[in-house]
Amino acid sequence: MTANPRQKPVFRFAPSPNGPLHLGHALSALLNRDMAISEEGRFLLRIEDIDLTRCTPEFEAGIYADLEWLAIDWERPVRRQSEHFEEYQAALDSLIAEGLAYPSFMTRGEIKTRVGSVEADGGPWPRDPDGSPLYPPDDRKRSDFDRQQLLTSGLKHAWRLDMTKAMQAVGEHLSWEETGDGNRGRIPTDPGAWGDVVLSRSDAPSSYHLSVVLDDALQGVTHVVRGLDLFPSTSVHRLLQALLGLPAPVYHHHRLITDEDGRKLSKSRSDTGLAELRERGLSPAEIRRLVGL
């Protein structure tokens, strides 16, 4: 399904409180707010804090302070992912029940060793659009008996989407409507390029992919405005939306703010942090000019 043209447009800005906001976040937040005003729609703020190790109340408070300084207002209450783990678990359980997800037990070290061994012998190992090696097929090929034995043993594991089965279950060619700074129009998906993506980990009860599609659907988001670095991930999101019977929003992937070396800004770069720039005396109007608005 696509966004209902008669529905009031709903936009959202969804940062993770695992570091200070920078100029790239400012561009995304301001674009979402500006487009919501232009479309006479709603603007939501969502806190994506499923990573309980890296996300902190201090960084969350910083998000609110930065947005208020930029004169960006949002609807209350704010949706915080850490308060909705049961919803993500229910969606995961449905995929497990349909045989579309499986437990994966290989550690990062084991994956690195396997990939390194193959590549050292001159063989290629498939990689996803971000350049990370695809997950080995060992756990996907395990018997139900072996899986249950390992689960019963208490061995740490993640849950992964069986990409081949998932694509077969959808049984149709998926696409999404794109209005952003790259290709526009109907964009065909290629979720298989990502391999068996993680749906939950032993240290996090949900993944970005699973939680973001559920949040957008539950909040009635009709327009997802985010950076071009997430353009390839939309293939996975459309697949999950189809599997879970969720509506498909319109997507708008905007240009990225990069450093002097052409790299995407990082939260570790304090010189582009909004709080740092505010302390230097920059105004919200100057921030808009810096991000090209």
C-alpha cells in the first residue's frame, strides 16, 4: 500500500541519543519540519534508543535542547523505542512463526575468520551495499533439532531474516515512491543485496530495520525524509512492510552534509555538533545557511 492522498501528511525526525546532533541532523530535522509546514501536515519526533548501551538520557536531553534552539516544535508525547520492545517482539514472533526468521549463533570474530579465510584463498565473499560481508549460510541451514539444542543451551544468538524465504513469501516485485535528491519516481527494490539481515540481537531486542518500519506504521507516518545513506536500506524496509502487512510511506532521501574529505559527518566530530556551534555564537539562521537551506 502507499500513502493515502486524503490523509493528513505525517513527517518525523528520528535521531538516536548516542551522541550529539550535528549539521547533518540539523538538515534532516529542518527539512522534515519545513516539508510538514509546506504540506500542512504533522511533525513528529521519535527517539530511536533501542541500543541501551550507547544511548543515554544526557544525549536525549541534548536532542531536545538542540531542536528547541533551532525553533523546531514537535507533537507530544515523543515516541521512545525503549518503551515499545513488546511490539517489536510481537512482530519478530510472527516472522519466526511463519518460518521467515532463524537464530544465528556466529560471533563477529567467527564471521571475520570465515570471510578472511575465503578471501585469503582468492575467493570472493559477497558484501552488502555498505560493504559488510553477508552472513554465512551455516545457521540458516541448521536443522530444527540443532537449532533447538543450541537455543536450549543458552548460547547467545541473534535473529535474522531468511532473505530467500522472505522474498519468496512476498512473491511480487516491490518498489517505493521516491521524491528525494537522487533517483525519483518508482524505485525497484533489491533486498537480496543485504543477505540475511539482523532483526534482533542478544544485546538489543530489535534492529533498526524492524523497529523503524513498525514505528512508522504505528505512528501513521506518510513521508519518510532521511539521508541518502539510507537509500539502499529502503529495499529491506519495503520487504518487511510487505511481510508484516504495513503501509508504504513516500520516501525522500536528501543530500548528505560531508566534511572536507567528502565523508559523511559523524557524531564524534564535535566541531560540527550543534551544541558546539551554538556555544561559538552561531545563530539558527546561520545553521540553515550552513546546511544549504
